[in-house]
Amino acid sequence: MKAREWREVLEEQRKAHGKVLFTVTELANLGLVGRNALNVELSRLRRQGIAVRYAHGLYGLPGAVSPEDLLPAIDSRAYMTGIYALHLHRLVTQVPTAITCFTDRRSPRARVRSTPLGRFVFVCVRSQVYDPPADGPVAGPEQALCDFIYLCRRNGVAPESQVTFRVLGGLRAGRILRIAKRYPSTVGTEVRRLLAGSGTRAPRAR
């Protein structure tokens, strides 16, 4: 196919099916070409700015793919949390330099994946802490805060040395402390300290 035709095919997939990422096999089927011919086509499409290689074997239109689209294709068991999720929820002022992802996979593959959308850092956590959100790949604000504090404790750093928190008063204190029970007790202690500092009245731990 010509470059214009490839663009139209990919745009149609996006509009009709919401599909923005394509494997090499899917692209070969869409273009009715063999794998060898497709590799030549992909090189040409990338040079012309029509297709982007987002990860190994995964391609899409420029600007069409978000980190939330890409993560499940890289690790279907992972979810975004920590500073990245806190920033999305407008709870910290810092723009994250990496996308922190919790997973339960113990894989020999690299724990850091560099992509056109940023650097994904995968952290394998124990089963009590691992809790994928039911409504998407990004942890909610309360869970993201607990995950962030857990990581800080694990790395031996103070949360305030890593980020500047915005007002935490909008968080649900009861929900946070229920979530915090899944972590070491030091996480719950740190959560209550942060909430108290923000003026949020936290229920006492039981």
C-alpha cells in the first residue's frame, strides 16, 4: 500500500474500533503483505512519520497512543502508580521523570523499558500490596499515595524529599487507611502523619 493508504487504514481502525496499537502480525493482515515485505514498509512509514514503533513489535500512528494504552500491551499484569499516578490526580507538583508500574511478574526481562512515551519502571511487589485497579491501568489517588509511601519506605527515603504535595484534604482518609492495612505498619504511620499535616482528620488505626 501507499503511505496515504496506510494512514487511512490505521485511522479507520482507530475510529471504528478504538484500536491504536498494532502487532506486526496485525499490520501484515491489514496490509495483505508478508512479514518480510512489511518490515520494509514499516521502515518507510517510520521515516515518513506515519507510524511509530512504541515498543518491540508494537506500532501505531504518531500521537495516537497514550501510556495507558501501551502499558497493558507491555505487561498485562501491571498498573501505573506512585508519582506518575499522583501527578495525574494533581496531588503533587512534580512532573514525573518515569512511569512507575507495579506488577506481580518476576520476569528476567529488563525492569526499565524506554519508549517514545517515556520510561516505564516496573516494580515487582508482594501479593498483599499488588492490587490492580478494576477500572483501568492507573491506581486511584488513595492507592497511589500508599504505593508511593511504600516505595519511599522500601528505598529508605522520606516522601517529602521526593515530591511537593498539593492539598491532600480531598482524599478519603477512611479509604486510605483501609488500603494501608495491606502494607507494612510503617506505611500506615506515614500516611496518618501526612494526612495530619494536610489538615485531614484521619481515623485511628485499629
